[in-house]
Amino acid sequence: MPQIYDYPEYYEVAFSFRDIPSEVTFMERCIERFSRIPVRRILEVACGPAPHARQFVKRGYHFIGLDNNRNMLDYATYKWRAVNPRPELIEGDMVRFQLPGTVDFAFIMLGSLYIDSQAGMTSHFDSLSRCLNPGGLYFLDWCIQHTDPLAKGDSTTVLQERDGIAVESRFDIRLVDPVEHMYEEIWTLSVDDHGRHRTFEMHERNRAILPEEFLEFVDRRSDFEFVGWWKDWDLDQPITTNDNVGRPVAILRRL
Ligand SMILES: C[S@@+](CC[C@H](N)C(=O)[O-])C[C@H]1O[C@@H](n2cnc3c(N)ncnc32)[C@H](O)[C@@H]1O
């Protein structure tokens, strides 16, 4: 079965529910409030088609995207070919990476912290620590499981449509290992591309990052501090209990 990440245009339609300019404005607000350094160079970890790249460049930042999928990077390179200065798109694994130079702000979207072990997490944060300047923020969207992933119950289905391409996504989740908090997410996409039908199925094994464990993890590190976490991208809604969290964001700061 083909992989959806090898078809970036379908992936983009599936996630076209986002308001990208507003998301960039929100990240700028977080920078203003919490960053201890001026921000010029920005890194997106697991950037895929780099949907935020143009907005960041338009606002005067240098954008660097890291992803391990060549098709995604080629697609982003082509899509943003007229953006000046060009986003820098780098092929690499988020578990262990190096950048040419440093950045002042890093972010990761849509729970893309696909790391299945504690050693992998340590290696990811070591890599980030080497390239994020002290005082800079790491912004994590939907990466911490404040609510039990299985509590959503049956599968959820989302339909998105753009430019004659309709993509129906169905998300199912099952517990693989309760001790290690390992889950398997099954993402089934039915694509109707101007009357041509295709189906994709993605199986992803992920380790749920639970809030307490994440705080302990950050606490044990000497190079990051916890700044806060909020419900639904709203700085007026700090997370105090794990009820009704929706789409959480968390922010760390490099010490
Ligand atoms: C859900 S998509 C997010 C794409 C983009 N950030 C966005 O907001 O639309 C996840 C991305 O993570 C990438 N990815 C998965 N595992 C990775 C890894 N180990 N290192 C780097 N990128 C990875 C995939 O290729 C895919 O482009």
C-alpha cells in the first residue's frame, strides 16, 4: 500500500483545516511573551510540506525545515520556489540531527514527535539543544497526551476538500503495550482526485508522551526549562487539569 507521506498534495488537503497565518501569529505572540532572545532563524522539526514557511519568511524570518521524507521536501522546495529568501529544507531524522548553524525558535506540529523510546527522546533533545540558542523556545503542538488516546472511543472521520481533491481521513487507535504506553494509530485516507479514487493506510507506532512523564523528563535535563502548556492554542487557557484539553500546545525554553 502506498504511503501518504509520499503524496504530499493529498497530505496537504487532509490537513487543510488549519488557519496557517493565525498559527504563525500565535507563535509570534509566544515568542514576544516567552523568548529571552530576538528571533531571526526558525526551525520546523518534521516540516513535511512546510505549510508555515511562506508566512514566516514574509514576516522576515529565515525558515529551516527538517524532515526524513524526500518527497515531502521536494514538494516543499517546488511549492515555495518563489519565496525569497528560500526556505532551507534539510533531509534528516529528528531523533539525531545536525543543522548548519543555530536557530532561535523551534516548533513541531500535529503531534509529529514520532519517537518510540526514552533513548530516542533524549537523543532528540540533545540534537535540539545543540542547535537552539539559549533563551530560545521549543513550541510543541499536540505532542503531549493530556487525554487518554483511547478515550476518544471509536474512530473519527474527517473530510476535507480543496481544488477538486477530496480526502476522507479515518483515525483509529489501539493500545499495543500498556506498560510502555505504546499505541498504534491507523490512518486510512480515501482520496477522490478529480474522479480518480485511491486509498492509503498508515500504521504508526508511537509512544504516548504523558504530561507527568514529560515534566519529569524536562526537569532531569539541565538544558531546557518548562514554560507552560495551554488548551487549544489559547494563552488564556493554561492547562491545569487533563479534562477537555482539545489541541494542546507546550513550550520549553533552552537554558
Ligand atoms: C503529520 S506530518 C507534519 C508535517 C508538517 N509539520 C505540518 O504541519 O503539516 C509529520 C511529518 O513527520 C515526518 N517524519 C516522520 N518521522 C520523522 C523522523 N524520524 N524525522 C524527521 N521527520 C519525520 C514525516 O515525513 C511527515 O512529513
